[in-house]
Amino acid sequence: METTVGGERSVPRYVQIAEEIVQQIRAGVLKPGDMVPSESELVERYGVSGGTIRKAMAEVRASGLVETRHGKGSIVKDRPPVRHRSSDRFRRSLRQGGQAAYLAESAQSGATAKVSVLYIGPMEAPEDAARRLGVSAGTQVLARRRLYFRNGTPVETASSYLPWDVVKEIPELFAENPGGGGIYARLEDHGHEFAEFVETLQARPASKAESSELALSPGAPVVHLVREARTTEGRVVEVCDTLMAADQFVFEYRIPAAD
């Protein structure tokens, strides 16, 4: 509860406790992989009720510095953010150099990246993807679903949907590893030159299933990003539906000031 000093409201005790724990993490007193002291230990240390400690830990979890594991308590994360450069990550020079976007940006941040392919094959286009591709909902498309890891931790899921008439002549797109530069390089190899990539982002809490898949605390924030890959002919040849752990990514955009 709040107290008053000299007629002014002071910071609630649970906020003070949360700030102290956060500072211990940022200062390295509590290191990545360390357990945050248990509720009973914190009650004894600070001389407050369990309810106050629970409110304090809710604030600490909101900082994105810890994750809660059922039956184990709260653990300090080892998840420094990836810098997600929207303006640079799809440069043609990277593809021509054999670098796919996620692997390139992970390498730039000094992280070890891994991609696990969950599914590749035909699928009926979901309604939103179909609309963006300019086909009817339920039309057969090629779906590629991946789970991305950074330093062994899952940080992102992505589902790509590509028009069947485009992919049927590109066998590499049906392979787990489509080759250097990823699927965009293979599409350009077959004459689909890209003009732009259009991304739509929305922040929201993760669902229970999403929290489990990305090893997040229940209700942790995620960023839902949908990207359209548009060719110089004006056609969308891929829709990528992506879900990212919000604490893993910093979004950096370059916006031209001139016409």
C-alpha cells in the first residue's frame, strides 16, 4: 500500500521491491540462469506480506528480465535483444551473399542462430493470407512453418504462404534448406524480382499455446508481424505470418524524409 510523507504520496512498497530486484539483475548480482529468491525468502528479507511480494514479482516479470517456469519459480533470462533492422535485413546484397535475413541479423548481434522446420507442404490458404495473396480463401498454397532459436532459446515462429503456381516450378522451395539466401533468393533466381516488403505489426499478449511454444511466461508480450513480399510486377508472392517474443527484438526503421 502507498504511504504519505509530508503530504505527498510515496512509491508503493511493492514497486520499491520490484525496482531493487530489477537493479540486481541489471547490475549482474542476479545473473542469467539464476533463480530469483522464492516468495518466502523475499517475505523474510523485506518484512512484507506474500501479497506484496507477488505484486512486486508481477512488476519484475513485466520488465521482461525473468521468466516463470511452473514448479520452479522465476529465472533470470539470458535473452539480449536481436536488433531487427527492417530497412536492411532484406537487402539483395545479403541474399546474393548467401545470407537469409534471420541468420544475418543474428550473426550481426553475435548470437548463435538455429532454424527448425516444422512443416513444408500444401495447405489451404488461411483467410488473411489468401486476401493478401489475391486468391480465394482455401486455395492451395505452399506453406513453410519454422521455429527460430537464438542461443538455444525459441524466439520466433514464422509461417510463409506462397502461391502454388509460383512455387510448383521451384523445387528448392519444398526443401528444408532452400539454399543460400533463403526462399527470397530462390524466387529471384526464377525471375521474381522484389520491389518492396510491406510489414504490419501488432503487439499483444501471447496465448497459452504461443507462450508454451516460445518458452515465455503466460501472457508475456509478443509482436505479431505480417509481411508481404511484392515483386516489381506488383504481385505478392509470399505472405509471412510471424510471432516474436517481444523482449527479443528491437525494431529499427529508416524512413526517407524526401519524396
